Amino acid sequence: MALRVNHHGWSKLADSFAHQVNSVKIPPPRMHTIVAAAEKLEKFKKINRETIMENGIPKKPRILCLHGFRTSGEILKKQIGRWPESILRKLDLDFLDAPFPALGKSDVEAFFDPPYYEWYQRNEDCTQYINFEQSIAYIEDYMVTHGPFDGLLGFSQGAFIAAASPGMQAEGVAFTKVPKIKFVILIAGAKFLGFKFGQPKLAVNAFSSPVQCPSLHIIGENDFLKEQGMVLLESFVDPVVIYHSKGHTIPRIDERGQETMLSFIQKFQMI
């Protein structure tokens, strides 16, 4: 059976539909709406990098981690990875390699594979520091590109830098392009051994006044830097300390140390 089409009926229906479509007013896009949408997109991209409270859920403090002399970010990650899960799950850790390949033998060659890096070089009597300014600029550029970061964690040579960073920032000689460093965690840290010779120049005034930045110091009873680490404590206002029985190493954290560290971390989940 053939299908009959009433052309007059179709024509009236088409005219009616066209009239309805033309009567709908679609406003042109507004520039402020486009800008607002772009801003929202950027906000969502960075939301995991911000230490904020959202719906009452504490956010993880974001920490840039600086490894020790002639090791690497990957090695520090493995060492820190032995800490209790109760601590690690509360932190957002980023491990950075130093900019300079190791110029000599590494003390960790028997335990960890290369590559190895170092943050700077100095002569034996600590009267000359090489590549220190370049290293600080490299760290700051990384913080600008991959931040924001809430705090710094450092071990040994990395802790020397982390300890001096709040003071250098307060002096306005470094870290001026990034937000204020909220806290530092220093493992086997100390002041630069060249301070008595005015070295390194960029950090010479880092401890000229008490450092207001909250600090957690992890000090080994048998660390060859223990005495210098104790001296470092005196430069910080209200430092928090965890002692362990080992030497110049990143220790496992015992139950008492966990309580101390969790209490310290909790302060920065709220800001």
C-alpha cells in the first residue's frame, strides 16, 4: 500500500516549527562568563596542590623533599617509604633530584643504584661553595612550576638547604617568587659549615634572627652531625624534636616518634 503525503499539512507544520525556533532568543556569550569558566578550570586543576579545608576534610600538606649528598630523589623516596603508613598517608610528597651529577663516589653505592646527584660543592675547609646560588634558583623554579608547596623536607645536604630556606626567604634573597614556606622537616640537618667564613654568601644571614618558621628536627644519637644539629635547634623558635638511636641516616619512626610527627603535621592540615 502506498503512503500518501499531504503536502499542504507538512507545509503548515514546517512553518509553525520555524516560527517557534525563531522566537527563542539565545544570548551571545559574555566575556566575563568565559573568564570565570577558565578560572574555575584552573582552580580544579590545582585543587590537589592546595592545603585547604573542603567539606571538613583535612588536605594533605604538600612537601618538596630534598635528598642528601650524592644520592637522588628516588633514593630518598625509598628511604622515606619505610615510615609508617599512618604518617605517609597524611602527606603529599614530591621528590626532586639535585641539578648536578655526583662528582665522586657515593656512600650509598652498596645499597642503592645510580644515578646520584649533589646540590652544591665546597672545598675541604668550607671557605668556598660552588653552584650554591644556581641550586637555590633551580629549587625555586621547580616550586614555581610544580607548586604551590606548603613545606620543605631535607636530609643531610638537603636539610642544610631546607633549614636555611625560610631565613633566605625572610631576607628577600631567595624564594621570593613562591608563597611563604609554612614549615620544614629536617633530618640530620645543621647550619652550613662555612658560615664562620661567610659562606655560602646567599645564606649568610639566614639565621641572623630567630627563625619563626615551624620546624621538626630528626636527630640521631650517633650521627656525626648531632652536635651541629643541636646548635641548629637554637636558631628556631619552638622547634619540635624526634631523637633516634641510629647515626647519619633516615630512621624508621617508632611509636613515640609517630605521635610527635602526626601532631606536627596536623597543624598544617588546617591552613
